[in-house]
Amino acid sequence: MNRLRFLSAVACSAALVVSAALASGPQTTRWVQFTDKGRWESLTHDQLVAEAYVHGLSGRAVERRRVEGLRGDSLITLADLPPDPDYLAAIEALGAEIDRLSRWFNRASVRATPETIDRIRGLPYVASVEPVRMLQCARAGYEIVGEFDGNPPPGPGIDTPGSYGRSYLQALQVNAVEAHRRGYTGEGVLMVVLDGGFELSHRAFSGLDVVAEWDVTENDSYTGQDEADAPGQAAHGTACLSEIAGYDPGNLIGIAYEASFLLVKSEYVPTETVQEEDDWVAGLEWAERLGAQVGSSSLGYADWYNTAMYDGRYPITSRAVTIAYEKGLVVCTSASNDGPQPLTLAAPADCYGGLSIGAIDSLGRIARFSSRGPTADGRTKPDLVTRGVRTVVASPYTNHRYAYWNGTSMACPIGAGVVALVRQAHPEWSAEEVIRALKQTADRADRPDNTYGWGIPDVISAIEYEQ
């Protein structure tokens, strides 16, 4: 029987079992891994390239990949195309609902009953079926330790510390103040922030350049607080974004306040503060094909894996960060908040290629809660540390208030902002060269360990690093 006849037969037989399948138990979400890319594998390279552009690949992404050194058949590949539509149609015909697609991993996440899942396992082009796991905000979340009213805009002649307000020390610590003075503000760099939502009514966002937004679950372009969301759903993402992009002289100047942004809302369950990994992977793939150069994600796995699995190769989010890096996108992730014991990282902080960021205070001392390495396979983590204790952020759901927050969630955006400044200064550098410059010029580069990693980055030293 040829494939088209087989698929037709599957669809017809599925109609007879859908009602029974739906009644056989509660639906769960599963990854369906396909054996191949089906119809796409017969394309010529020119046809593949054309299809990739039809399916959303941007010229900006291709140019970033060229900077990374990708050429020829490795520049645009089958990984730029979704799973075979025939395979997806057959799964839907069995009664499953498709949630997300992963091009990089050739997977679909589906919601289905146990009986339907068993039927999906029997399809000849399905390699495996496994659970979709959940994410939380930097594992143990964050702590709000104070809130205050913002100051009115300062008058002319205000000094540098005054223009930064209470955010001065967190910018000074990574030498971003001097970088800003030299004209490195993130301009021309496209960043992606993945989180639970973003409320942009605060005055610190009045100049924010948003190129595109995607609420993955609702599949729309609004990433703010929806009526169906849990209270405070967008708080975490709003605060994290403000550290990078906020600009309100006298109160807060973000590390890369003139960068451009892609915003990804990856919330799945409206009544819980969790993110699911299929939404997160879909969001990262979307941002990569739109040309993002830097990513910030203060999310980490809950308790779905044991310590031995945090090796950068097992969790799918960690592997996604590595694939993004290989395509030239540097993703910063929170180390997590399970310190001070060793081996307390959470995915995707165990990734290869990306930068996991730990938390320090204003004096450069490690936060007790900041997770420690090494990874399960013995690599030194975190990579860098930035301010994550009493970090100044825009207070979510207000127009003019600010707050002090604790957590590696707060350290990650500062690290991402630093990466953006280096990328602005050196658009010709690959992801590997950017990371090398930051790590080799950090304050513990001569003695990296599993508490501080390579230490506190210095933007100016990284920009001046000779490759």
C-alpha cells in the first residue's frame, strides 16, 4: 500500500474510534517524535530553501547564520521546515489535538487520551512518544523585597549616577555605564525575551522597540495580561524585560535600552504559574528564524528530572539552546535558585553554548540562593554572575513605581543585556567569539569555579578583547 493510500485508510478508520478514544480517559500532553521529515526529504536544495522562506525564515536569520560561518547546505536545512503535514493530519484523524510543532526536533506536542496515544505509537513514522514537561520562573521563583515611587525626570546637568537612579550600581557593576557613554546601548541588536507575559504600560517602556510579539498558546500577537490569566501572570516577564529595555532617567536605565525586541509569552495553563517546554521551544525557534541575536529566559525546570539528567543533552530546552547557539543566537538563562549546594542547576542552565547566569549582590558576593554547578557531565557552571540581589526593576502593573527583586531571574536579563552590547560593538563576531570575549575578560577568568563561573562580566573589556 502506498503512503497516500495508507494515510487515507488511517483517517477512515480513525473516524470509527475517535469517540471511543475521547471517552477512555483524561487528555494528557505528549511529544510525538517522527522518524523522518517525510515529503520534505525529496526536495532539491533550491526547493528546500524556497519552502523555508515560505515557512517564515527571514533574511535577517540567514545573515546571522552566515556570520556564524554557516554556508552551503548547512545554511538552510530540513530543520527549517515543520514535520510532514501528512503525518500531522493522520495524528489529528486519530482524535489528537496538536498543540505545538518543533522544526528542530521534528516533533509535535499533542493532547490526547491514553487510548489515542497508544494508537499514535503504532504509526510507522512515529519513533517515540514521551511527556511534555513544565517550567517555572527560575525554578524557585523570585522575591520582592521592596517597592518605591519613581522620581520625576531629572533636570539638565544631572550627573551620571543621578540619571540612572537606584539602577546605577547594577549597570556600573558590569561596566555598562561606560559602555553607554561610548554609544553602546544595544541599538541595532534584536533580542528575544521568553516569559509569562509583558505589561508595557509602565513609563519605563515608553520608548520600547517591539518588532513582534507571540503568545504561543493563544497563537496571537498580544503578550500582555489576558482576562483568563492567573493574577500576576505578566509580572515576572515585565520585571525581567525592564532590566534590559527600561528607560526612565532618574530611576532606571536598562543595560541595552535601545535594542529591539521579540516578546514570547509561553504560558500554557491560565490558572497556574507554569510554562510548558513545548511552548518555550516553539517560541525560541520562532525568534531564531526572525533573526534574534540574543535571548533572555529566566525560566527553569521544576522537578521533572533528576540531577544526573542535567547534562546539556537530555532536557529538550537545553538542546534547543545549543541548536540556537549553533545558528548564532546566544541565549542567557537563569542558573536557578536552589543554592548553595552543588549540582543544583536546572535546565536549560545546563546547556552547551548558551550562558547560564548566577546571582550576586552589589558587592559581588554570591547570593546564597544562586544555584551551583557543575553540570551532570562535569562542566563548570554557571558561566557568569550579575546582580540578582535587590535588583531594581519596573514594578509590574504600575505606571511609575519601581521595586527591588531577588533571584537569578533578575541576574539573567542583565547578562543578556551585556551580550547585546558586545554584539552591537562586534556584529562580525560569531556566538562563540562573543561568549569567549565575555568569559575571558570576566573578573574570575583565571580561576573559574562552580559558584561564580568566570565571574562578573566587563562589557568594555569584552568589547576590546582581541580574538
